[in-house]
Amino acid sequence: MVVTPVFGVPHAYDFTPNLLSTTTSYRSVLVCLHGWLLSRAYWQPLMQQLAPDIACLAYDLRGFGDSTDQLLSRHAHSDTAPYSLTAYAQDLNALLENLELDNVWLMGHSLGGSIALWAAHLFPERVQGVICVNAGGGIYIHNAFEKFRNAGQQMVGWRPQWLQHLPLLPWVFANIMVRQPLSYRWGQQRLIDFLRADPEAATQSLLASTTEDEVHQLPNIVSKLSQPVYFITGEQDTVMEPRYVQHLASFHRFFYQGKQAVVAFEQCGHFAMLEQPSALEAQVRHWVLGSC
């Protein structure tokens, strides 16, 4: 793990292989963004598999994972809500500037997918393409979003640290939002990330990314992207159902050109990178290396 400041906030990241000074020897750099209440840890298996051909950078979003120390609620851009998708996209761009990384691909899971799309929109000169994993949307259903926000706020509001000592709780987290149970290790990791997320970042990022205006902006953004945009969906994903992924993908130029931009994984829920790692690796290689 390496830490670098972004707008005054320490951001933790991993680079695989950890050779920033020699990234020019790799055909492409893939930047991985995690989802809500998660961390960069979930990308590690995929990053190791891609390492011989694709250099990968994974970092913890502001307020999550190891990027929670000395957290500043005030974002450097006074005209931007501190935990909006735009603010997180600006964080990403600043991180890439710090590391002197240009012409990158972005791969985002769930909330990270929305951030990746915004970053591609705001900084097209830096982003070559986007891969959204279990990420979609563009349709706002008032009652459903209200229930989702209320449930999320209740989760964030009640997180006593003694939960980490309950031996069966990691098994619960290993079974949530997936088609087949994950290993105990990943259930434990999800529990750790759930408990250590900064409460303000967790709450405000949830609320900011699920407003009616924000949800309706995503299709407009996707329609304007000139870069390649691909989508991975799990056939049994109950968090971001395949129909919502297909809906958002239909706004990209690939849809009108008849190109296959959405790939559905069988026996897969909301964590494609853990549930179907080999299938995801194959698609990433095909899309990223095929563009070089």
C-alpha cells in the first residue's frame, strides 16, 4: 500500500506491478474503482492475473478503506458537493495527475462505475475507455430509491465496532448480494470495510449519487462519451438488475452501431470480480488489449 495526498486527503492505492517508473513498458494502465462501503481490496485477485500484460491501479475512494485518516469534509472545489460523483471524479483526475498517468482505462464496480463514467466525461483527454462492472441505471423510481436510501442510512447509522468480533457475521456478509456464497475471507473483508467507512462519506455519497437529477444525468453523459464503454452484468444481480445495465448501455454509440457492449455473466450476482474472476479477466483483456 502507498499513500498520496489528493486535495489534502491521504489516498491509499496499490499498483500492480508496483513499478510506477516503468509503466511505459506496459501496453495499458487500468484504474479500478470500488463500490459503496467497499475498498480497493476486491480488485487484488484480478490485478494479479492481469499484471503480466496490463498494469493496474486500485485506490480507496475518499472516506472508504484506508483513505479515511485525516478526512476533510470540505472538498477543494467549493462549487462541488464534497461527496458527489463529480467530486469523486475530480479526486480521480488529481490522483492520476499526481502519479503522472495518462491515457488510462477505468473499471468501476457499482458506485465506482458511475464515478468512472463521470471521469471519462469530465476528463476525456486522460481516459481511453470505461468498463462498468455491475453498474448501470438511468431510471429513477421514487419509492424504490427512497427505500434504498433509508435502508442505507440506517446501516451506516448503526455500526458498533463490536460487530467485528462476532464469528458468524462474516458468513452473513459472504452471502449478501451474490449468487453463490463468497469465501469467509471476503465476508470478513466486507465486514471490515462496512465498519471502517467514514459515516459522513458513506451517507453523503449514497444520498448524492441517488438523487433524481443525478440518476437522470447518467444516460446523458453516456450518450456524449466518444470513448469505448463496456458493461458487465450478473444475471442474478438483484442490486443492479441486468435490465438497468442494458438501459444505460443503450445510450452509448455502440448500441446504434450494433456492437455488443454488454456481457452478462451466468451464476453471478453483484460482485462479478469475485464471483466470476476468470470470465471478467478474459473480457478485460479482450477490451483493453484489443484497443491498443
